[in-house]
Amino acid sequence: MKYYTFRTIIEPDDPRGYHGFVPILPGLHTSGKTIKEVKKNLKEAITCHIQGLIKDDEIVPREENAIEMVQTISEKELSFC
């Protein structure tokens, strides 16, 4: 059995709840009032998107080459002096 794994990001979206997206699948965004709802919506959206790619004989993106990091910039680095 083949499995597809995708990194998903869920962020607060005040005042509506939460926004979720999949960086490797451009345009795949969803929202919900709770994190649980966004997780459910993401799974449905990913499934639909991947089904479409497979139906159209397109390549399903893989996360193998992705690099994930958090970038920190100090206030000093932001100064223009």
C-alpha cells in the first residue's frame, strides 16, 4: 500500500477561527472554527487534490526534498542605522 505524507500548517485566523494550508500543494487552503475542523477539512482537501492529480496523470509532489526551518531576525538586524 502506498502512503502520501504532507506537512500541513494551521494558524489562528482571528476572529473566524483557524486557517490551514499545505505548502507543497500551492492553492490548497482551508479554514474552520476549530483546529479539529481544520484538520478534517485539510484531509478532505488533500484527498480531493491528490485524486485530481492522479486522474490527470500528474506527479504527486513529495516532501523528501523539503527543508523546514524557523527563521529568527533580531530588532538590531531590522535597524537601518
